[in-house]
Amino acid sequence: MKPNKLYVGLAAVLIVAVAVVAVIISGSGHNAAPTHASQSAVATNTVAIQNYMFSPMVIKVKAGTKVTWTNQDAVSHTVMADTASSDTPTSMDINKGQSYSFTFKKAGTYTYHCFPHPYMHGTVEVTE
């Protein structure tokens, strides 16, 4: 008995879908983001946005420091605090070549992401 062509086609589509999901989960896809746990804080007040990443991913600054993010990608990005407040950054779209700055006034650890690309994450550690 020959398998029905529809079932063979559906099986092929399912195999491809599973392979795509496996690539995304394994982190070998273009949208995979490195984890913060493996990142050491870098003492700087500038962050490059390039290759769909914030670089450095974790920075350390003193309270009262203005941090500037500059987009080097061809697409627009944002800097959005994971927990929004008046003490956290919230940018509009940052287009290629543009920058956004925010002054961190209080000590603490501030995590953020890009709204259109939620797999992009960064952290600002603010000390006294």
C-alpha cells in the first residue's frame, strides 16, 4: 500500500518545523541572545547596538552617569526597561546612526530589552 501524498507532505513540513525550532532553542540562530549570567560588567557609559545585540551586554556605572546607546544596525531598535519607572530608560525608535541617552540617578541593577526584538537584553549596574 502506498502512503498518501498528503501525509508524506505533512510529515516533511513537520520535520522542517521541528528542525527550525531546535535551531532557535539551541541558540545557533541569528536571533539567539547570549545570557547575562556569563557576562562580566564592563565599566563604560556607552553601549553599541549592533548585530541585534547590546554591546557590552552588562555595564557598570556610578549613580548620576549618563549612558548612551548608539544604533549601528540597519533596523531601528529601542531601549526599554524591563520594569518601567521614572528611574529607568524608555526610548523611542533609535534608527541607524542615532543615539539615545539616559542618566541613572539611583543605585541598583537595571535590566532592559529592545521592544521590537525582545531577545535583545542588557543590564546596567549602578553603584553609589
